Amino acid sequence: MRKYLIAGNWKMYTTPPEATTLASAIAEKQQFLSPPSSVQTLICPPYTSIYAAVEAVKGSGVRVGAQDCHTENKGAFTGEIAPAMVKASGCSHVIVGHSERRQYFSETNALLNKKILAALNEGLVPIYCVGETLIERKQEQTIAVVRSQLVDGLKDVSLKSADQLVIAYEPVWAIGTGLAATSDQAQEVHAAIRGFLKEILGAHGAETLILYGGSLKPENAEEILAKPDVGGGLIGGASLQEDSFAAIIAMACKLAL
Ligand code: 13P
């Protein structure tokens, strides 16, 4: 059976009451779909809506994650949220190194490496995002960029099992643009990532899930999720609407069988 993780990145959307409404609707869809254990569902609300989301999805099998975390577990870091706090709030996963963090908050591979190690230390599953900009793709730098993001970001990471870490390939030019990578473009980079993960992580690198992100929607999800090295999706816009998110979960359920 193929494994999939279908993850929604809610970005800076939803107040706590809105999160309760959306998470409850997703939990209801999930219960209706009743995915096999090889298909996991995750929602990542903003920090202030995590509690509301955790309460709303209780007992449904939907998991909750955070969109970022700090490198330290406590201290005088005004405005930051520690991995231990994320974990204690009921999260199983944390997104690390989303391109919006890299672009607008100047997060570097070296900083993200510290965040990944800190998250792993708390038993959180980091979803480490990599991906090239449009200029880098045009200059045929895609594979080199992704390689250095992986080599530097995963420095000193050693896994006890493949499911302790998730990678998300998110081409920056495809995020929020409606212009997704084709399934062949996605597979080409996912296959390269698979090779790098084996080099960096050894045997577990052969099984670590690699999600595709960037304008994933019901219309293109089946073709992309069917590709051999695609292990799920990290979904922005289409995860903010329970019908489109559930349609993607349903496709993963079909492909998992
Ligand atoms: P969109 O699905 O809105 O393109 O966003 C993708 C993304 O950034 C998920 O992390």
C-alpha cells in the first residue's frame, strides 16, 4: 500500500472561530472518507488557531501541525514559539523553511537546520520545504538549489525511522500562482530529492515522504499524486475549503489502494 500525507498549510488565514468551523468541516469529511492508515491528513493553522483546531478534530484522525517554530525551547525570544510549546499544544508536525519564511523573513538553510534539529528533539515531525525560484529554474539551477537546501538543512540529522521527517518540494513559482508544476516536472525533482535523501540519511532516506506543493488542487492532484516519488501534498489555497481539501484526500485514498 502506498503511503500519503495530505497536509493543509492555512498560512495567515483563520481566526480561532473560523478555524473551529473549517477544522470541524474537515473532520466531518474525514470521517465520511475514512482513509486507510496509509493516508494521513494534517492541517496547519496559524499558532493562535491551533488550540481551536485541535479541539475541533479530536477523535477524527485529522492531525494538527504548526507552520514554524523557534530553534530554542525557552528563553527571552519575544514573539517566538518553542517546539516544546507546539508539541504540548497537540501538534504532531511543524512546517520548517516554507519559501515565504525564506523570502520574507530571510530564513537561511543554516537557521532551518537548527529548527529541524530542535523539532526532532521534541518528537515533532518537521516538514522541511525546498524549492527553486523561477529565475533559478530558468537558469537550470533547480536540482543544485534543492540539493544544497537538503544538504545544509539536514546537516547532522539522523533518523530512527523514515516517518520522523517529511520533505515538501514547493517550486516557488507555483505557490499561489495557479501555475502548478506538471506531473513530469514534479516527478523529475522528486526523484532527484529521493536520491539526495538516500545520500544524506541512508536507508531511511529511501522511504521519507516527499510532498508536492504549489497550486495543488482537485483538478491536478490525481496526476501529480500518482507519480512514484510523490508522497502527498502540501496545499495552500485549496486547503482553506473543506470540499477541495477532501477531494484531494479522496484521491490519495484511491491511489493508496
Ligand atoms: P498554494 O496551494 O496556495 O499554491 O500554496 C502552496 C503552499 O505554499 C503550501 O505550503
